[in-house]
Amino acid sequence: MWNYTDKVMDHFLHPRNVGEIENPDGVGEVGNAACGDALKLTFKLDDQGRIADVKFKTFGCASAIASSSALTELVKGKTLDEAAKVTNQEIAEMLGGLPEAKMHCSVMGMEALQKAISNYKGEASPFEDDHEHEG
Ligand code: FES
Ligand code: FES
């Protein structure tokens, strides 16, 4: 049986940047119809085009919460191009590793961020439901 790392537990019990930004510059929502898990991410840019604030809300599990929390810490202060390059691997590393079976939960935050970036750029509806995996 897998034991969650202290860092996962810390981000799960004390998630950073939880909530929703009012009048955000970008909004991204992903959901998995199969299990009902969902995640919404909002961000605001500063006048340099860097992420000044970013928040998430999720109905996901401990791994989803911890990963999204880590993600928000990783992308704060980054430009959108830099933020879009953050990988799942970096998030997992920041958390000291995630159980293999839980890796899919950790991608919801990143998917929502990518949607929020598209939303900011006017490319896509932030509310499409295309988070697909078997969980
Ligand atoms: Fe659905 Fe982890 S977010 S099981
Ligand atoms: Fe629902 Fe993974 S997000 S099982």
C-alpha cells in the first residue's frame, strides 16, 4: 500500500490558493463525467503579463487537491507561456512523488490551467467537458 509523502499530506491538508478569483482574466473548467470529479481554475495577470494570482476549486480526491495546490505555487509569477510548460512530472516531483494510480488525478489542474489560458486568449470555451480517463 502506498503511503502519501509528507508533502502530499501538507498540500492536501493545507492546500494553497483555494477558491475562485473575482473577475479573472482566464477561467478553465474540467470534469470527468464518469466519476463526477471536477476542477475549476481561475487566474489574474499583472501588467507584465505574469500570473499575479491563481486559484482552484475541486471536487477531486487528495491527490487532485495536493497536485493543484502545488501547481498554483509553481505557476505564480510565471508568464502564460512559461506556465503552460509546467509538466505533470514537475508537479509530482514537487510533491515528492505520487502513486502511479493517482497520476491521472494530478493532470486535472494542468488541464484546467491550459483551458484557462485558451480562454484568456479567446480560443476556447472554458466550460467544455473533455477530461477523459478511466479512474
Ligand atoms: Fe478523481 Fe482523484 S481526482 S480520483
Ligand atoms: Fe475522477 Fe480520476 S478524476 S477518477
